[in-house]
Amino acid sequence: MVSINYKSYGELIRQGNLVAFPTETVYGLGASAWNPAAINEIFRVKGRPSDNPLIVHISKVDMIYEFTNYIPPRAKLLMQKFWPGPLTIIFKKKNTVLDSVTAGLDTVALRMPDHPVALELINHTGPLVAPSANISGKPSPTKSEHVVKDYNGKIPVIDGGDCKIGLESTVINATTTPAVILRPGFISAGEIEQKCGFLPVVKKTSDKDNFTPQSPGTKYSHYAPDAPVYWLDQTKKPTSNSLILLHSAIQLKDGGMTILKFDGDYSRFARELYDWFRKADIEKKDAVYIEPFTKTQLMNNSILEAVKNRIEKAISN
């Protein structure tokens, strides 16, 4: 990996600029969690709704106390088992936390990413808000070139290679009883139960629900390419200029279509989903069709609940 000048990037952030950087989930668009102007710039360049809260990224546990006065025992257990990692935990916030970070809620979302570049950058800058570094609603970036393309090279990007997970973090509200997963991710409810001894509820929400979201990715349509996305079934017949994503070993006559076969490698399917959404637009595909998941597949592969959530957010009505 090319040597990274963290001091230089840190200075850019301290001056109020935005810097995109890699995490294990997706690339984030970083700004100081204490700079209102920089945070407003994130909302502007992304076209992000102002009622969509941001996640604060930290590199040390002590940084939590800048944002909350109290860590519930359940949250401490989650931190011990899953940090650093793809789990965002919601806490009651201090009054000093900026409303633009929390969308005016009385809670704040915190995460410690599991990526050496992200952690070292935060060591140089302090806590960063960092939503996915894409235009709001579009597929999240899992490669540095995705960010460069979205912003026409106008935002500095720290290239840390491809993201190893490729889906946004699980978000859990640990302030409630029972704890509630607001956004599914790589860490499932079952894994939390296995490692922490309690089973969180998974909240179901609709884009049409009239509510203030406590977490990113719960209210608005997200993750969608320009090409319409459909489940592969009998109701729509793909054209020859379609992209077909098959996750199992089923066979399909190509008829000139681009067919990707993942043969049960669900981690790879998750990791490459957004990249293929983006390629569909580059190649000007008519549509993207995705093989539905069976109940057995969903039960036996924890990552698939998050993958299904992202596809349903991208699906064409």
C-alpha cells in the first residue's frame, strides 16, 4: 500500500474540508464531528436529507465520553465483543453534541471501524462523522474509484483498497429494552445473541413510514443504481441487455445477458453487490435481476438478511 500522509489529511479535516477514507464496510465521507460548517457540507454534497442522522467514528473507547455520559452494561458488552468492527451502537447523547450530527434526536450513533487507515486517520483528527461517500440514494462506494467518480475528483480520497465487507454496519439501539437492530449488517441478531447472551429485535420499516429515523438507511430509498432492480421471477422477462446476479448454483440460459454466478459464496456476493450495481450503469444495462433468497438460505447465512435489506431498498416499485 502507498504511504499515507495522515498529517496532511488531518490538517485538511481540521481546516473544515471533507476527506473520504476506507473502512471495512464501505468508504466514508469524513468531517470533524465538532465542525458544523463541515457537517453541513456533507449534507450538501451528498444531497442527504437533514433528518437523516450521521454516525460518529472513533478510534479509542475514551472518545465515547465526548458524546455520552453513560454506557449501559449491554452496550459495554457489545463493545467488548464487536469493536473495532462493523457495529454501530446508539447511546443517549450529551447536550453538547451537535444537532446536525443527530438530526435533533436525543441519541447519538457511534462506531469504531475495523480498518487501520480509518483508525489512524481518526487518531490524527479526533472523532469523525462519516456517512457513506456516495451521492445520497446511490450505491455505497466499496472502492476508491467509486468516490472519485461520484464527486468528479473534487474530494480527496485516501485509497485503502477494496472494502472487505462491502455493506454498511449493523446499527443497534442499546438504550432500549429489548435492544433493537435498526439496520441489519454483517453482524446479525443471532451472532449478538451467541456472543452477548441477549437477542435484539430487528425493526422493520417502510420508506413510506412518516418518522424521524434513528439510524441511516432506515427511511429513504438507498443503494440503487440508475438501472431498475428487480427480483428474478416469472413476472418480468429480462431483456438481452440485462445484468443477472445468481447467488446459488442454478442454471439460466444467457440469451445474451450478462450473468454473474456466485455459487453460494454469500460473502463475495455481499462484497461485490454495490460494485455490480455501479457496473450496470457504466455498461448501460436495461435492468438488474437478482435471484431471490430462500428461507433456508436466509436462516443459514447471517449476511443474507443485510444483503436482502439493501436489495429491497434498491428495488424498483
